[in-house]
Amino acid sequence: MADESVRAGAVAAAAEALRRGDLVAMPTETVYGLAAAAGDARAVGAIFLAKGRPRFNPLIVHVASLAAAEAIAIVGGEAERLARAFWPGPLSVVVPRRPGAAVSDLATAGLDTIAVRVPSHPVAQDLLAAFAGPIAAPSANRTGHVSPTTAAHVVADLGDRVSIVLDAGPTPLGLESTIVGLADGEARLLRPGAVARTDIETVLGRPLAAPTPAAIPNAPGMLPSHYAPAAAVRLDVSKVKPGEALLAFGKTLPSGAERAIATVNLSPSGDLREAAANFFAGLRNLDRCATAIAVAPIPDEGLGEAINDRLRRAAAPRR
Ligand code: TXA
Ligand code: MG
């Protein structure tokens, strides 16, 4: 969508599709989202059907600005501080839902809290402006699968379910938003993501607390097995076994790397931001050519915390 008028036309058509109650694939700076009008119960229901997502797992609602967030949520205190520091950008806050908010109960799974964020991706911003209302959007993959960082990933998983895919190329960050829960007086890290924990703690001036069972809906994104490729995934390998593909990181490769049937190095220079951007696509590519994937150790600092979170779920026993 390099050409401005082509992009404007595609965005206008997507906004019109949302108004009709159709689903649209929307690029964000994190991953592609499966978007619906958040106030349209039928359209939001279609998201759950398309993804095969359990109805008790609420969606993130995307808005154009902090002011637009205030119309559907109560964003005060620490939530507002985080919003001012990181919006637009890859941070979602879980805060009290504003009574009477024009958001379907299905989107919030009937909870009195709501997850909101203001995406920074210019195409997401344009779509929010053209639609002029809140947009519910989970990652545009089938539930439990690897998250989509290109339009082709969306088409592979959900191509028959979306009326329009706004293709803006690979998403720049490649990992989902960090989710911070602020609905119970604590600031809890509900999901590590594209904003590093330490950057949030610096703004708050205190450490993030761990999630409690009450703060996490019984959500697949939080369940042990998720983000799962078809291949078996083995973590922290120091030695590649015959028949395995290798997901590598940095200059030092595990022993036996030369016999890997395929290798993706997430960042040969050892840069965690680059690794995050390459992560889901790398997993998908290796999944296409191997039945077992060996994963090299990845440092658990900065964005490494979110990468390792996704890796643990990808490697967990399948349900
Ligand atoms: O980067 C992202 O966050 C992407 C893009 C498209 O914005 N979206 C995304 O959505 O990752 P999804 O549905 O794959 O993950 C949303 C997570 C789920 O784990 C859900 O349980 C959690 O947000 N969530 C939503 N509402 C919540 C609430 N009220 N309380 C706690 N967790 C909530
Ligand atoms: Mg997801």
C-alpha cells in the first residue's frame, strides 16, 4: 500500500466493511488483528467463530486516542500514566469498563473490566479514524496457532473469514502488546509483550506484580499450550538432534547446528528487538519443513521475556 490514494481507498472500504458487520484484517505494529466493530455483537461473535476462540476469552479493544479510550473505559491513576507514556504503541491496559460503554458484552466476555490500547501503526490509526469507533481485534490466527506477522499468515489461517486484508507488509515489532492489569489496585504484568517490563516499571516507579488467577480470565493466550506450531518444540538446546530444524539466536550456535535440516537465526548479532520481529515468521517457516524444532537459549531480559513466554507455550504439551 505504498500509494497514498490506494491506501486511503482500501482503508475506506475496510471501514465500510466494519460498519456492515464484516471482519477485516488490520495491521498493527505488533501483529495483524482480526477486526470487528466492538459495539456490534454479531460481528464480535463472528470473531470468536472464525478463530475457534472460547467465548470466555475477552478481546482487546482498539481506539484512536486516550480520549476515545475514556469513552469506554476508566483510565485514571497509574493506567493513565502508562497510557501517556506508551500510547500510541504496543501496551494494553486492563481497567474498569465504563458503565454504558458502546462495546458488546461478548468482546469483554461479560467482565466489568476491559483491555484497551491505542495502536501506533499508521494503517490501524487510519482505520480507527475512518471507522470512528472502537475496534475489537484479537490476533488474526486460529486459536492456539502461531500469531500472524504478515498478510500471507492471515490468509493462510483465516483467508475465507475476512472480507478485506489490509496488507501493510511485515509488522514492525512482531510480538503482541504487553498487557498490564490495573483493575485491582495493583499493576500486574498479565502478558509480557512488545514493551519490556523494565520500561513499564520505570514509568510506574515500582515493580510490576505477578498476575493472580482472578486477574486472568481463563484465557488460551495465558494457557500453557498456545502459539503452537505443528512441529514438536524443544527449548534451551545445547545440541541439535538428527532430524531437527534449528531456531538460533546470536553468534554462538548449539553443537550439531550443521546437521539441522533448516535453520532460522532470529538475530545473528544477538539483538532481541530484531529477534522479536522475526520470531513468529521464523517459527512458521521451520514448521513448514520439519516435525521437530530445536530452540537455542534466548536471554530472558528486555524483549527476551516475551519471546521466552511464547516459546514456553509453543513447547508445552498439547491439549
Ligand atoms: O498486540 C496485540 O495485543 C494484538 C493486536 C492485534 O492488537 N492483539 C492480541 O489479542 O494479541 P489477543 O486476543 O490475541 O490477546 C488478548 C489477550 C487475551 O489473552 C485476553 O485474555 C486478554 O488479552 N484480555 C482481554 N481482556 C481482558 C480482561 N478484561 N482482563 C484480562 N485479560 C484480558
Ligand atoms: Mg492471540
